[in-house]
Amino acid sequence: MTTFPQEFYLSFLLGGSCGVLLMVVISEINLSFDNNTKIKSFNAENACLTPEKMTSKEFYTSNEHSKFIGKFDEPILVNDMNSLHQKSGDAVANVLSEKVRVLCWVMTQPPTIASKAKAVKNTWGKHCNLLVFMSSVEDKTFPVVGLNVPEGRENLWLKTRAAWKYVYDKHYNDADWFIKADDDSFIIVENLRYFVSRFNTSDPHYFGRHFVPYGGYNSGGAGYIFSKETLKRFNQILKNPHLCKLKSGAEDVEVGICLAAVNVYPGDTRDELGRETFHPFSPEHHLIPGYIDQGNWLHQYNKYKVITGPDCCSDHAIAFHYVSPNEMYILDYFIYHLHIFGVHHVHD
């Protein structure tokens, strides 16, 4: 009778087990993937049907938020490594882009068009439904709208008034939401659409980083957004110099004062954990613990307690400010191109 060494039996059992396991895995893969389908079907008609009257924090902590997230977190089924860089990987963002139209207008000036404005145009600006650059002088080659107002910090309010009037006159029907940003702001437009998608643009909404002085206003550098109704009311109040000044240096302060005259006030833009989504400084200032010291003006201006470090910022952050052109290209890569192989972010 032939006998076999103990190692033979061990190898036989191990090989058989691996074979069975491999067959199970292959079976599961065949069930999960369809050769002709790279993403599950998505019901576009129901994408944004969420409560409009909840505050930001109420929405994020409610069951409604879980149901809303469920509509967007269907697993993406891929057949190749590059699919996340193809249109099928952006299906949810594309649905929101069609349903929540955002006009981005960017404040710039002749000396910074070739550097800062160009970086905006090449990075986050591509994600807006409509992108408009505003300056004192027209530049058809870029292009940039000329507002025929003098440059200088002391004239920012004049420039802002003229820019918002231009947006109302030329593009009121071209978008649902209208965001003002500087040419050193970085806006994550998809997160902006996600945030505003539960609100009715025919109601007066004014979102951004809420500062408390002067009755309350949103930071100009961090960017602020108007609903269509707010744009309409703002255009009306601009015609009343008694309630809305013709001259001032602080453009964001005056926006808040003028909107208050027509009963429009800053909304809460924090997420379910109380983390801010609009940020007046660059990412490093907010993300590095202690970078913004206790003597910084932000602590006195901000409506809510300022937190630095990893808990500073929402996972659905919308805006950062004081971002250099080089940093814009870096952020663009990390946000829109870099993927960790085998890791898919899901909402807890």
C-alpha cells in the first residue's frame, strides 16, 4: 500500500479549500457585474425631493437626510480601473448639475486675470453651469465682463453692485442659484449643489460663512450664494439709496445690510456635526490645529465657535479662500482626480 507524507495531505486540503473559495468569489462577481452596465439605474426625477423648511442642522440629523443620502450612495459597479474618471462615475453629479443650475461669478481685476482668474477657469470654474468673470475693464479674449467702475479696495462695493446688477439683467433666467466668489476662492460646486438642492430657489435664501457684526452678513472671501428670489430682492433694494448705500468699502457687509432691509438673512450652512462648509481661509489654516490663534479676528466675527484641526470642516465642504493659483491646481487634482484603489467613500 502506497503511503504519502503528511505534507501531501496538507497541500491537498489547502489546495481544495482555495479552489472552492475561488469558485464562490467568481460566482459572486458574475452575479454583481453586468458586462453592459457600469452603474445602477438612478431615478433622476426623485433626486432632490427633500424637505425645504428644515434648517441645515435639522436636515442633517433627521431621517430625511438618511433617505436623501440613500438616493445618491448607490454603489458604483465598475468593469475597469478608469471608470471613475469616465462619465458613468459622475452620474449623480451630472443629475444635480441639470436639476440645480449654478451661476458662478468671480470678482477679478486686470493684473490677476492671467494668473488667478486663469486658475479658476482651469479648475473649479469648469463645474459651474455658467461662469462669469467681473472686472473694471472688459477683456473679450478671456473673456471678462467690464463693469466700468474704478479698481481698488475702496471701490469693491461699487464693483459688487454693478456685478450683481449685470447678473440680474443678463442671466436671471439662466440659473437657479448664484454664487459670488473672489479669484482666490476655491468652490467645490458639487457640494454646493448638494447643499442647496433641498431648498426652493423661489424662497429668499442667502448662504455662506455667517459673521455677526453689523447685524449679520456672509463673508465675501468665502463666497456667498443667492437663491433666485434673493437675487430679485437684492436688485430691487439696490435702487433705494436710503436703505442700500451707493458707496462703501466693505462689500460683504453692505450686502448683508441691504438684504436685511428686504428680510433676507444668512442661513445656517453647518453640517450635522456642526462643522462649517464655507471657509474664509485656505485649507491649511483651518485643518492644522492652532493655526488660527485665539487673537485672530475670526473668533470675534464668526457666529459659531471656531474649530481648527480635522474637525474644522465638513466632509461636504463648499468653499475656501486665499487659495493661490498653484494651490488651486493641487486641490483640483486631489478633489477630482485622485482615488484610493479599492476604497469607496460611503456615508455613515
